[in-house]
Amino acid sequence: MSQPKVLIIIGDATETLDTMYPYYRLIEAGFQPVVAAPEKRLYQMVMHEIKPGWTITKEWEGYTLQADVAFSEIDPDDYLGILFSGGRAPEYIRYDEDLVRVTKHFFEHNKPIASVCHGVEIPAYADCVRGRRMATVGKCKFDLEVCGGTFVDEPCVIDGNLVSGRTFHDNGHYIGPWIELLEKARQPVDV
């Protein structure tokens, strides 16, 4: 039996821990993570942290990650769920028409969705956060609220099929509930 596939949305400057923690948790839970990006190629991830005495985020190069599929090649019906990873990538990739198409599909079909940190910029741009409660990094509060969402400063916010965390520091809080939604979604429907 094949494993249900779950999309992980990335681009250059995607945050390493926002991406790799859920990637491996999906494998542990019996799902196939599929890395999706603007093109099918190798992407440079980054690490973000606010250093003591700093008021802004410092960035270092992280690992690289190969995209399995380009946004234009995605048939969203083939996927059980989606994760919008953070870092600076969402700021740039959110304008991709195919990513907007895919994003809308997951919201319209009530499939399990996770978002962390700057990941909110993608569903916000796609007009999918209106009336939704979400956690995100504080500096993206405006992006969420100007698009009609409600910012919640908690490590895990569950709003129906949407599970969100503020930063990678919340990975241990929001990824588990999202995987539970994926597990429920993969169960056969009783007839």
C-alpha cells in the first residue's frame, strides 16, 4: 500500500527547522513528504534566530533541500495535506499562480493544513485566511490581519483543518495535532 503524500512548500531561504522537523515527523507517521517549490531543483535553506542584544532576526545558511515537484506540476488531488514552511521564501514565492491555485484547493477541500512563521504569507496572499485564527511570528501579524485573519500568540492554534505555530520553537506543539488531522484524513470512510 502506498503512503499518502503530503506537500511541504519551500523556496530559497526557507527556514531549516521549520522544514526538516515536519519532514521527518511525516516519515515517522507513515506519510510521504513531497517537497514542492517554484522549480524542481536544489534549494538553499537558512537558519533564523534573534541573538541576545539584537532586536531583529539574524540569518545563517542552513542545509540544502531538493524539490521533488514544481508548483506548476502539482495536482492537489494527489495530496492529503500541505505545510507552508517559514523563513523568507514565502515572501517571494507567494505570487506564484500555481502555488495560489494549490493553496486554495487545500482550503476549499478542508484538507489538513499546517503553517509556521512566515508561511502565513502564502495563504494570506491567496485570500484563504479571512475569518481564520492563526499563530505566526509576530512580524507577520500584520500580513494575517490585513487579509482578514486573527492573530493568536500561542504555540499551537487549531482552527478546523488549519494548524499553525509561531516559529520553529513551536514545532513540538503544532506538528503533532496536524499529523493527527492527517491520520484522520487517511482513514477509509465508513459506508
